Amino acid sequence: MRKIYLSYINSFAGLSREVWWLSLITLINRAGTMVIPFLSLYLTQSLNFSLKDVGWIMTAFGCGSLLGSWIGGKITDKIGYYKVMVASLLLSGIAFVFLQLMDSFWTISLGIFVTMALADMFRPAVFVALSAYSKPENKTRSVTLIRLAINLGFSMGPALGGLIITRLGYAGLFWVDGVTCFLAGLLLLQILNPKKARVLDEVKADSTRKAYKDQPYLLFLVTMVLFGFMFMQYFSSVPVFYKEAHALSEYQIGLLLGLNGFLIFIFEMPLIKYFESKPWSVLTNLIIGCALTLLSFLILNMGSWIGLLLIGIILMTFGEMLTFPFSNAFALNRAKGGNQGEYMALYSIAFSIAHIFGHNSGMHLVEGLGFTTSWNIIAALGLLGCLLLFLLKKMLRR
């Protein structure tokens, strides 16, 4: 037991102080965005919007996220990651507070769009900051630590949000959301000032290399969209499958999905350290991760035994744990020869696209073709992603 514990602790060794501070700031920021899980309830119960209106407002949410990622990448290359992160945290904090003042369909849609655009400017900038504050050999584990902070923040957020709504109502939720984002920005100003922080891997943008013209990178982004489309189903159409095909209660569905976060918190860092030590390439790890995720959908079609759902969520989680950190590491490594902000913006946009289209398309598939056929189609998309990653390996070897 002691050996396992020491191995777990050792998996965090070697990460810079700045990366730990970035993780804390990300944790505060993500725990603070507790409005998001309750947004649909707020829109339907407090503002009395129809489900159709909520659908369009959530589309504005996704579009704002996409635009913010793109703008964040562009201006990161112009003025640097530090200023973009500070501006994103401070301005999105103010925007969350003002969001509660909007109550018509058009004002709330515009407000959500602007708020998410400001908030998601942070994403490409923080990836570039991670690259600067990490030694080359620690980049994947640094990304993994940020992911742990994000998962822990998303776990804490809904619990805190529910408590705040009970005590203070939705208005209190917007205030707490805004204040926490603002405090995260102030903490960033105090702790990670460029004059104080140690830059461990200085990479200058080379304007001669554009992400939009990097063909291997564009192929990589296509595989990430396919993976994102597949992954998103576990938070939209798969819970419907749990409910309708297996008659699970909301509590049981929550436990199954909660297992995902628990496994990530316990196993992701040691798993990444183990795979980093292997002689094969980052792309091989991505192929393994994508394959595990597509297998999780095929497992769902193997019968009515409840244990298959458990096996499915475990396979998906281990697939996610391999795919996200190593894909991020691939993007950071590819960005070293060009405009980092532009590269990381496109990486974020790939998942924004999956977010915009994945949930909606998955629900339409299930409604039109049923669960079994839908899972086979989604697994086929995962297989296509694996084949494209094989093609990418050959392309890079040449």
C-alpha cells in the first residue's frame, strides 16, 4: 500500500511552482462557473423560457465559446498569454454579475454569447502559459494536473451552486460566480506576474508557420472533433439510454457519471506517467484512448446486463484519460514551431465544434434510429478517428 501511495505522490514530482498556481487558479475559476450546470433550470423556471428557446440560447453559449477560443488564440500571439488570462478572468467575472439583469430572449442570448466569449479566451492562453512554465518532459503531466483541477472544480461547482440557490436564489449564484472569477484574476495578478514567474521553456512565435496551413495538424484536429463527438454522448444521449433502456434512477445515473470523475482523480496522473515512460509515440497513446472509447459504445450493445454499463463508463474514462492529456501535449509540441496562441485556439475550437453539434446530433440519432444503431454509428466514427490517427503517424514519419 505504501509503495502505491509513494508511486502516486511521485507522479506529481517535478512540476513547477507556476504550474501548481495555474492549477489552483483554474480550480477557483471552474468551481466558480457554477451558473453553467443550472443555466437550463434558471432559464425555464425563473425566466419561463420554452425548451425551444433554451435550445437556441445554449447554441449561443456554444458559439460564444468557439469565438472566445479563436479570439483568445489570436490576441495571445499579439500581447502574450498573461494579459489575456487576466483580462478573461476579470471581464468574465463582471459579465457573470451583469447577466442576471437580462431577462428577454435576445438580451439573455447576447449576454450568454458575450460572457462565454470572454470566459473562453482563457483556454488557449492557459495552454500557452503551461508550455512556458513547464519543462519539455513535464508538459503532459502539467496538462493532466490542470485537468484534475478542472474536474475537481466541476465536481465542487454544482454542489456549491445548489446550496447557494437554496440560500440566496439565482441572483446569489450570479454574484458568487462573478466574484470568484474576479478573485481568480486578482490571484493571477499577484502570483504569476511575468517579473516573478520562472519561464522554463521560452518559445517565440514564428509567424512563417501558420496553424491553418499545417496539414498534419489539421488532420489531427479532425480526429479530435470525431473523438469529441463520441465523448460528448456520455453527457447527453447516454444518460437517456441509462434511463429509458435500463430504467436507472437519476441517483443511479449520477453515481455512474460520478465514477468518471472519481477514476480521473485517482488514476489519471499515475496512468499518464506510466504511458509517458513507454517507447511508443504520443499518437499511439491517442489511438489506444480513441479505441477504448469506441469499445465503450460497442459494450452497450452486448446485452441488458447492468454490469455492461459499468464496464462502458470505465472504458470511456480510461480512453478520456489517455486522449485529452496526450492530444494536448501533441498540440503544444506542434505549436512550438509557430504561433502558439493560434495552434491552441484551433485545438480548443475542435472541441467547441464537437460541443455544438455532438449533443444535438446524438439526440437526433437516438430519436430516429434507436440506441443500438446509434451506438454502432458513433463507434464507427471512433474507428474512423483511429484510422486517421494511423494515417497521421505515417504522414509525420515521411
